[in-house]
Amino acid sequence: MAKAAKQKTSGGPEKTTRIQEINRRLILDAALDVFSTYGFRGTTIDQIAEKAGMSKPNLLYYFPRKQNIYVTLLEETLTEWLAPLADIDPEGDPIEQLRKYITLKIKMSESHPEASRLFANEVLHGAPAISDFLAKHLKPLVDEKAVVIRRWVGEGKLAPVDPYHLIFMIWATTQHYADFDVQVRAIMGSQVGRPGFREQTAQAVLSIILNGIRPRD
Amino acid sequence: MAKAAKQKTSGGPEKTTRIQEINRRLILDAALDVFSTYGFRGTTIDQIAEKAGMSKPNLLYYFPRKQNIYVTLLEETLTEWLAPLADIDPEGDPIEQLRKYITLKIKMSESHPEASRLFANEVLHGAPAISDFLAKHLKPLVDEKAVVIRRWVGEGKLAPVDPYHLIFMIWATTQHYADFDVQVRAIMGSQVGRPGFREQTAQAVLSIILNGIRPRD
DNA sequence: CTGCATTTTGACCAACTAGTCAAGTTTTTG
DNA sequence: CAAAAACTTGACTAGTTGGTCAAAATGCAG
């Protein structure tokens, strides 16, 4: 849906010029910042344009509608966000695979909190722009991994646990540190900024979840 | 800060009339619905007024600013939301107390998802309207309970775990089902509506967290 | 260098929305 | 039952914002 720029030539396969490449990236980067802070309705095109260093009509030359920027950003973000889940190896050691996954998600939460917030905000408001995407890409992937986890449980390598709720729990806990950052800071204060904070977080989360699903005899 | 209505009389202690009581409640109930769905900026006063069954100027007679409704609602909500945490009994059995707390929070997530979303949205956007409230009410309460949990760990009644991260984890997992409802539905489909779903959720969450913090020998 | 396509922008518009106001209606009170 | 207080609202305003447009500036292929 997200076409490049107006094509005044015939309807052939649209090529992207060097300038288009640069400017679209500039716009998307600026928009991520603004959208993730103020939400879709709370963001003005002017804000994005200013942050991207161009005029509003120029921005609209690349993305004719505000909605276009938003959707492009969401799909881009979500794809990247999902990669670690896809990387879970069905043949690996369950605890090890999940440890890797959780660790990676916590890292992402720290390095790209805006992306997490952009997505959280969208889902919070009923995912009007990406419910199709969720159904088409998210659900199949989760279903696939749920089968793997269920097999692990069956083989006695994990305590009996519902795969879906386990995945939700991992998402919830890891993204919490990005999405609710302000609340975490309000409570833990200066600790949050300190060097080892991410490791401490990872340690706590891993300890509870992994012990929670380790097979018991 | 949220004064009742314009007082045309002298500056005495303002009394609330019967009509004021009714209409303020009507407005707040309507506003919770709309704000939680569309966010602060995404909500118009007209929307709230229509849902509350009154004209816009009349609504503004009770809450002179849109912001007033929003803040009142947030503080009301957060207070109620925090009660179960305050109820954790320092002298009770740790696992039992936490089981009760988690169960209650999952119930609240199901019965008042709008309240959860309203709050989540506010925090997500940096809590501009309630950061004071967080510092003044949330932090002290959490600090207080953290001491209790730390003592429980010291007494060997819980596995070594950071109290703050444990509390965050409980919040994250329980509120996830309200805040990310759309995503949960996109993945689990019709299961979500089914009768026993809340119990199944509670069971999964409790199983992982409680086993995760049960003392190991 | 020339001419066409692409890119850029100032000026503008229509729709929307928070909040005002003055004039009316209803409720309360003495 | 009157008069005052409380309540209600249609009509309006000022500010904002998504998007248009025509014309100017720039880039680029031959």
C-alpha cells in the first residue's frame, strides 16, 4: 500500500531514486520518535517534518497521508521485533533457547524503547492499523512456536505450561521495561540509569521465569 | 485540584448538590470509556458529552477543562488499582499472599480493562498528568512492600529475588491481558471469550511465577 | 548545455475542536 | 409562590491541523 512518491510517468514498476531513499528514511526515523511519544492522534505532520528537517508539503510528497507513515513504521518495526522469536531453535535445549530469547528481548527493550512503545500504543488502542498484519504474520509464527514448546513439555523438558501464556508472559515482562519506563523510574529512581541495570533486570526475569518452567520431579 | 462546579457564592467550603453528584459520575463513566479507547488527544469533549447524555457546555460546567476530567479519572482509577497491593499481609504466608494478589489483579484486568488501558496509555506517554501522583503514592507503597518481600527472602520463605522486579513482573503479566487484549485475541482467537479463560490464565501465570519464586533447597 | 522529470515550498483552505457567553430553564429555598 | 441559585444550551470564536496547489528550484540524461 505504501507507494513511493507520485509517479508522473506511466504506470511501470516504480523506481526509487537516491533522494527518495534518503528522505523516506529521514521521515521514518523522525516519525518513530514523535509517534512513539505522542501517539498517532497526538502527533502532527509539522512535528515530524521539522524533526526530519523538511517542509510539510515536502514530507507529504513522500508519504501522501499521515497514516502511511504510521503503518509503514509499524510493519517495519514489528517485523524486526519478531525475528528473535523465529530464531528459537526447535532442536536446541529448551531452557537455553528461552534464555536466549528472553535476554534478546530485554536488550531490544533497552536499545529500541520507542519501537516497543509505538507498537504498545497501537495495540492498546485496538490495533486499528495492523490487525491484519497480526493475523497474517504474528499468529502463524506464535502457533508454530507453541507447537515446539508443547512438544518440549511432552518430552518432560519443561514443566507443564501453556505455551501461549508463557509467550505472553515473556513479552509482557520484557516489554514492560520499555513501555512503562516512566513508572519503573518513578519507583526505582536513579538505579535505572546505572550501568548494570539491564543485567540485573535480565537476571531477575530469567530467574523467575526459567525456574518457573524448569521441570520438577 | 478538581473543584466541583463554579461557585457563584462566596468562597466558603463548596457543597455538592444532588445533581452535581449524578452528573459528575455520568461524565466520569463516559470519559473512562472514551479516553481509554482513544487516548487524551484522540478524545473530544463532544464525544464524552454525547455518551454522558448532555451538551458540551453543560459538561464544561462541571469540569471546566478537558484535562480536569482526565486527571480526576486517573487518580480515582489508580487509587482503586493500588488497593490490593496495600492489602498484602506482611504476617501472612508469602506464597499465599502473592497468590491472592496475583489472582485479584487478573480479576481486575478482566473486569475493568478500560481502567488498565487508561493508565497504561498515560504511562506509555510519559505520565505527564500523574508523575507527581506516582511519586507521592505509588513509590512509597511499593517501597513498603519491597521491604516485606525482602524480609521473606531473608527468612528463606522465598527464593532470592529482587522485590521490585518481582512486583513489576506481576504487574506486567496481569495487566498484559487487559492492555494487549487485541493481540491476545489475534493469537488465541475464540478461546479468549470462553468461560474458563480467566481461570486458565490465572493458573498459567500463578504456576510460573509462584514456582519461580518458591524457595529451592 | 538543454529540456524534462523530480523535488521543494509558501500560501492557502476546509474541517475540527477546546472553550466562551449570554440567554434561557429548572430546582431549591425562605 | 416568588426570588435566588443552580443548571442547561444554541450559537459562536479562535486556534490548530491534515492536506492541496501552483509555481519555483534542483537534478539529471542525452
